Amino acid sequence: MDKPYIELSYWQVGLAALLILVNGGISLMLRLDIERRLLVAGFRTVAQLLLVGLVLQWVFRVGRWYIILGLLAAMTVVAGVSAVRRVHVRYPGIWLSSLISIWASSWLMGALAVFVIVPVEPWYSPQYAIPLLGMILGNTLSGISLGLDRLGGELGGSRPQVEALLALGATRWEAARGPLQQAVRTGMIPIINSMMVAGVVSLPGMMTGQLLAGVDPIEAVKYQIIIMFLIASGTALGTVGVVLLSYKRLFNDDHQFLYQLVREHP
């Protein structure tokens, strides 16, 4: 028989939060000068998660489809903006490219999940729609961010070769193909690494949560397999999408590299 779920008290949560002092002590001993950032990150983690918990508690209670869609849309916008904020090389239109890519890829995978793979009744059930899309968004965000950053670095570092190829008559695709491939490859590496060690080195988040809630291990594994492949496909589509949109903005129809649009961001 499954053991009952253990409900945590706030003092237990607070005790775990105090572990951030270990990080602070390491920073002080090694003079890393990140104590302030650690403190801010700790407070933000607690505040953000408590706020999300209160919002989700209300959303689950109300259960209106338009409220759930609004929350999912807000999560998507935040993910698209966060992806660009991690990028050091930017260009005009990068924010829109990120939003379009993460919205299209994540919502496509989310729709596939709740309408086909795990047919949910109703389809907007917050118990499924919110966590499924949230996990897809989080990983797609990382892929898009890494892909954008690598694309900027690759195009900046190989500018002479790209312009030489264009001068010799190569099309914009032929000249930019190498950097584009590297950017997509970089964006997909984290999810590939996660899939390689899933269940061997680490238990993924969704599976761990279900096990703690008392779900049968095999059932937890089934859900984790589904979400891993949804995340992998969402990351691939999102990364390819943002890289191609960026390529269209940085190379014009006359097969010219618009390097002047690229700007370093501190």
C-alpha cells in the first residue's frame, strides 16, 4: 500500500531555505563576491513560488477555460522575454522572433499532449494543461536562448568567411548554413544530455513529484517518458524556428549579411 503524502509545514520549508547559507559561506571563503546575488535569488525563489502557488490555488478552484488560457499566455510571454534576456548578442526583431518561436512550438506540443496523447476532459483542465505546458516552456526557453546566443557568436566570429562566401557568389543560405547548424545543435544539447541520463543519473522533476505524491512508479515513468519527448520536440522546433527567423532578419533578399544590425548587449 502506498504511503500517504507527507504535508510539509512552513518551518520545514524555512529550514530547507536556510541551506542557502551554505552557498553564501562558500562564496565568502573563496571570495566569489556572489553573496548578494545568492540572497536575492533565494528571496525571489520563495516569493515567486509562493505567489504562483496562490495563483494556481485560485485557478484550480475557479477552473474557467479563459482564465487558464490567460495564465498560459502570460507564462509564454514571460518565457519568450526571458530567453532574450539571457542573450548577449541582439538585433532588431529578436524579441518578436523569440515570442513567435516559443509560442508556436510549445503550444503545438501542449495541444498534442492534451488532445491526443493524454486526452484530457475538459481539455483545459489546469491539473494537466498548466504543468505540461510549463515544463515544455521551461526547456524550450533554454534551447532558444542557447541557440540565439550561439548564432550571434558564430556569425560574429565567422563574419569574414560568411562575407567571402557571399562575395564569391554563394547564396545567403550557403554562407550562413554552418553558423545556423551550430546554433541549432547548441540549443538541443541540454535536452539530449537530459535524455541520455534520465533515470540513471537523475530522476526527472515530473517523475519525482509523482513519486512523492504516491503514484505507482510505472505510471510515473509513463508520464515522464511522454513529457521528455514533448520537451525534446518542443525544444527542437523552437530552436529551429528562432534560428531561421533570425537568419531571415540578418540576411536580406539580395544575399547581403546585415552585420550592422547585430549589437553586443552587456
